[in-house]
Amino acid sequence: MKRNTANDARLFKWRTASPCLSLLPLLLLTPNPDQRDVLWDNHIILKGDITGRAISPPAFPSIRVVDDIPVTIRTRWHVTSAWLNTIEDGAWRPRETMELFVWKQAPSGGGPHPGQDGIVAWLEAPLRRSATGATYFGRAAYLHGIEDLDLVLGTDAKFVGFRHPEGSGSGTAYWMTSDGKNDHGRGRFHYYSLDQGGTWINAGIRWHNSFILYGYEEPSVPPSFFVISRGAHVSGGTISLSRVDDDRLVISPRRPIEVNAPSAELIVNSNVGPNSGAAWLSFTLLSNVTAQGVDQEVWFWDHVNRRWVLAHFRRADTEEVFSFRRYREGTVFDTDPTLFVAADGTVTARIRWFDRGVPSVGWTVQVNQAGWHAVLN
């Protein structure tokens, strides 16, 4: 254990050649029970170089800590929840809320824009806090989450940070690092400030803060046409799928004769422009069903291998929720997006709903939005 000066504010660093067994609780607590989609994943699992930086009063009332995020160009992220890992001094006590703040980049590039005018988003939300069972440096580790958010981020959002604004007792909480697997080789994009963001300090290499952002990416390419290949069309049209409003495409399911066949199926086509090599592709779905006991699948058509690929699965909700899946070229995130874009730019999604014991009759599928976003080379 190494304790540094307040001028550095990096209070702990521990190197281990392999993950210790006490990391298992973190694996079990990863907060994704319904396969919500990930906007950015810096890994929630602590291993490799374990490091922590203070994020709370009373010991560090003016500190701010951020890590970089890559909001896709020409789109917006809608963050619905965020999770991170911390350890805590023994006499430190959290309050019931936690802050999430986002800074834009400095005009000269590099780190965050200095000063309060660099903030592009800020919120304070109720805290969900669970002990993981692990300990580091004699301090207990906790999984922290803030949910039910409606935080919209544009491409000016470059750095995200977390803070306990009203920590009490003595000492502080420390935002821990992960192996940074999904940081794509970047290691110099962790910054901290000791004067509330007035000036920013580059932490150097090997800093990959442990956090996950959940939500959905706003589509920019509306559907050109759709086909209801299973079920009956009740109301709505292509325009119903193009925007979030009170106009929905409604489908009445039909009980299938075949085993394990869907009760309702919707095929949606769009065109993102000629395929010059897509660097980024995502499909966003906003929908609900009117009864419990329905599974939902999203499939993409692979134009290269001529097959459907299962992209997303979840239990359909009676409340309107977003589901989406995205692919990014050249990273460990997902799959080569060019597979799903035809030479002429056609992209096709198939959404299927399965009756898994719906107790009522007359239930329907209601789709508010179904669209794509693509970034072409």
C-alpha cells in the first residue's frame, strides 16, 4: 500500500499478477438483470493494477475525477443508469445520493475544459450501494449504482465522473480502477482536479476507472418500410416507428402452430447509405407488450454470410422500454458492423415476440420507435 500526498490525490495502488478470489462477488453483482445495453464499459471487475482515487468529502471536498467516454458522432446517448466500484475508509459514511457529472474537452484537446463552463451535464440521484465482500488495503469494496436516469449526452461530452457530495465522518471513498479491457489501448484519459474542475491533472498511464454506463443510442435513420410476418396489423405505419410520440405500430399476436415459433414478428428495413465500410452501427427499439410472460428477440440480417444473427434478448416489458444493440469496427466491443450493411446501404432487423405463458388473451405488441444509426468511413 502506498499513501501519497494530497497534491497527487492518488491514494492507493496495488499490483497483482492475477485476479484474487475475492473478486468473485463483483462478478455476481454486475447490474444487468434484463440485458440492458451498454453505452460504455470500462469494466466493473477489479484486477490487474488496482488503484483508487478519492471522490468524496470530508477529506477531499474539492476533488473531481473523470474518465473519457466516446459519444458517437452525429448522435446522442441517453444514459439510464451508471455503476462503479469503490472502497471506503472505515470511519467514512455516505449519504443517500451520488453525483454524476460530464465535462467537455478543452479547446486545445487533451483533457477536460477547465472551469465550470466545461460542464455539459450534471445530476444527483439516489444511490444504490451493495457490499461486494471484497476488501482492498483493509477497506471494504462496494458496488455503487444510480438508476432511473434520463441523461442525454451529445458529442461534446468527453469525460464522465462520479462524486459523493455529502460524505461525512472522516476520510473519503475511492473510485477504483479495472483492467480497462474496453478502453481500446487508451490509458492517458483519466484526469483529476483538486479545485472543483478549475484545473485538470493528467494521471498518466494505467488508469482505467471501473464503471459502466447503460442506456440507448438515439437513432438517426428512420425505417423505410416494415413487414409484419407473424401476427395481425392493428394500427400505425412507418411514420409510427420514426419518432417517439403517442403514435405506435400495434400488432396483435397469433398463437403459432410450430414449436418455439414467435407469436408476433416484425421486419424493419432502412438504408444508411452505400456501404463504404461502417465504423459504427446501432439499432434502437422502443416498445412494450400489454401482458406479462413475453420474450423479445432482436435479430440482424448478415448480408455477407446470408443469415440472421441474434443481437439482443430480453423479457418484454409492459412498460415502454428501450432495447438496442450496436456494433463498432476494430474494437473488442461487438462485431464488424459491415456484415449488416448491404452494398446499397440496406440494413434489416427482425424483432420477434414469444408467448411464454401469457395468462390473458387479446394482448398486443406496441412499437413506438425502431431505427438505426450509422457512422460510415
